[in-house]
Amino acid sequence: TQAHLTLDPHFVVGRIDRRVFGSFVEHLGRCVYDGIYEPGHPTAGEDGFRTDVMDLVRELGVSAIRYPGGNFVSGYRWEDGVGPREERPRRLDLAWHSVETNEIGLDEFARWSKAVGSEIMYAVNLGTRGVQEALDVLEYANIHSGTALSDQRITNGTIEPHDIRIWCLGNEMDGPWQLGHGTAQDYAQLAGKTARAMRQLDPDLELVVCGSSGANMPTFGEWERIVLEETYDDVDFISCHVYYEPVDGDLSSFLASAVNMDRFIDSVVATADHVKALRRSEKTINLSFDEWNVWYVSRYVDVDRITDVTSWPKAPRLLEDSYSVLDAVVFGGLLISLLRHADRVTAASLAQLVNVIAPIMTEPGGPAWRQTTFHPFAITSRLAQGVTLELKLDSPTTPTALYGDVPVVDAVATYDETAGAASVFLVNRSLTEEITIEIDASRLGMSELTAQTLHDADIHARNTLDDPDRVVPAPNTSARLQDGVITVTLPAVSWTAIALC
Ligand code: AHR
């Protein structure tokens, strides 16, 4: 045995909020149009939504879905997307240099999310708009009836309010690329005013204020401090966003991306708690990690090059990364990092859901399929119930250029006392060596084990239109449970889930 782990049901990090298994649908590329929505597709229902995609979203186990952006939201007029379709305007989407037809808006998306069993996390536009428009969409969405906008919703065919509980106050307002980007002070004041106004309408809303769009932003840390000093009493969450890809072919550092995510989370927690101390506040601000994924940004052709507005396309193929086994192992590691912080990361959104840096791909008129990353998400969402346990992990280390020596094995364990079940998620970050780990689970009192591993001799193998199930998790036949002690061998570059009951 080369690595050891001890589990104790009494050592609890925190209860896992289901919202950690959220995702993100932005009006971007083919996420909405030719993604979840394709009237005329053989599987489409009367409303034009593809039922094959809906089935995959349900299988993925997605809790809350952030909508409608992303960079898109900072130029969006929500009212364009409601009412009779034939009257909805076509607009230029400045974020993605596309044409937005507004065929899908709040009411249609709310029906779709209800059908897939997900909650909406709605983002308001604080790029080109402000307090009044946020109040308007809140009234339209959540007021029962008897006011101009709630009655308009009813006239548009939605009798019951959407009752959206969690709202994002804009998107990535620290990013120079964002429409309406300004200083932290500018944003803090607008977000604070908007939050207070929205709470005047409904004090129980849960509000997410924008943190940095990455820990590498020049204003990271100060942005969080300034924004929270202004909004601390009026919001519940601060957001984090991060995307990983290998830099200059450095796969060892890429495999250790979760080390970076851990540091990012710890830094934002420290900043939020610093503001808490300054304010002598009793309240704790949690993290909404509402954009995370592997994204090959370097392969992305900047849409800003398409300057001729007459040629902006509708639903172009944008950000359609095809994920490998290697990517899925890194991705599984990011889920481990999120779960490890269950006490403070109480919402998260995998960016995104369909076609755009997504676990689910579709072909117009053709099939929908699962990318490699689909599997760690679906399995973790299903098995990770109850609480996250504190771990005693003893692992050999491996050198990385970006993060120094890191443990070869990364792991997190969850425990559900009521169901009498537990799970352990593991990655082996070594590019060359398998590793055997011994897990002392004797204090959990479990008697049965199943283990599955995502791995392939070709770490670059991926699922495609022609070979959609090339990469799937397989039972890990090395796994044993004896006298409460698990032993399992983890192949190089692999992700493993162990279910105990
Ligand atoms: O998820 C893709 C984009 O990444 C989002 O629109 C934006 O918020 C982020 O920069």
C-alpha cells in the first residue's frame, strides 16, 4: 500500500448543499438554440425542447441552473424574452457577437427547468441596467398576481409565479471585457442598492454578489474586500469563477488544478471573514462557485474579431470543447475540492450544461451524448449525500511546476447517517504510476462496497458523435472491503468513486 486514509463519522466538515451540483445555461453559442431547444428535432416536444437532452440533464443530477448568463446577461433585456414570440425583437448580443432571437426567455426556461427537476438561479443585468430592471424581473417572476408585471406574466400564459429564490447580482463585473465594467467601488454601490431594493420586495431572497472572475485577476482579493464591505449585510454569497487548461503542455500541474481551486476558495473565505471581523458581524458569507470547469480558452477564437454586425450569426458553434479522459480526471478533482469545502461552498454551477464547454453535446437533427466529464459529475451528484468528512490522507507527493510538491492522491469522503451510506471519491494524479490506497472505514460500520473508475490507456481518448461511449467508467475489480478496511488500486490518471453501505 502506498497511500492511507482514515474516515471518522464524527469529524465533519459540513453538510453538503445540493446546490453544489448546479450548472449553467447561458444564451451563448448552441447552449440554448440547437442545444436544449431545437423545434423540429425528432425528440422535441410541442414546446421545442429536446427530450433526449432533458433525459441526460436529469441523469446528470443537476440541482440549480444559473441563467441566462454569463457575459450575455450584461447586455440582456429580460422583457425581450417574454410575451408573444412573433413580437419578440432580434437583438445584437455584444458579448458573443451573435444575434439573439429571444425565442426562449424566462417563462420557457422556467418550464424547462421545472421539467428537468432543477431550480433556477437567475442573474440580473448590472452591466447596462440596474435597480429598476432587477425589480421588474423580480416582480414578473415572483409576484403572484395583481400588479402590472405579474399580470403580464399571467397574460403570457404562466399563472403560478416562478418563485425564484436565488439571484445573482450581475456577472463578472471585475472583467474589462464585461459590458458596464467599472471599479469595485462602482459595482459595490450598484450591487448594494440593487440587493436592498430586491429585499424590500422579498427579504428572504438569497443573493449572490460578484467576486472576481478568477484568482489571477489583478484586482483579486481587493475586489472581494471592497464589494463585501459595501454589501455584507445585504447578500448571502460571493461568487468565484475558474477555468483550467494545461499551460505549455504541463500536464502534471494541470492534473493538480484542484490544489489551485483549494487555494482560491481558502483566499475568498479568508477575505469574507476579514470583512466579517471588521464589521463585528455575526453573519457568515458563503461561496457560490458559480462558474467552474476545464476550458481550453487558448483554443477559443475571440469573437470580437467578427466586427461586421451584419454577419453576426445565430447560435454559432462557440466554445465547443471536446473533453478527454485527462480532462475528466481534472474535473473529478475539482468536484473533490468543492465538496472538501462543504462548510463554505454551498452553491456551485458547472459552466456550462449543453454544447458550450459542456458535459452534454448535441448534433442538430442527430443524437445527444455524454462527454467524459459527464460521468464524474453524475456519479458524484448521486453518491455525495449527507456531510463531507474531514480526512486524514497520507499520500506520496509528486512535483509540479505551478504548485510545488502535491499529494499524488486526492480524495474526499461523504457520509449519510440516515441512509447508512458513505462514499469516497479519489483521483490519482500521477501520469505514469498506479497507486494502491488503504482506507480505514471501520468506524463507519459499512459492509458492502462498489467501486468504479474512469481511466483509459489513452488519456486523450474522448467521446464523439461517431463513438459516443468510447469512455465510460468501469467497475474497479481491485477494490476490497475487509474488516472495515478498503484497499483499491488507482491507475495512473484516473478518477474513482467508491460507494459504501
Ligand atoms: O462560461 C463562459 C463565460 O465565461 C461566461 O459567459 C463568463 O461569465 C465567463 O467569462
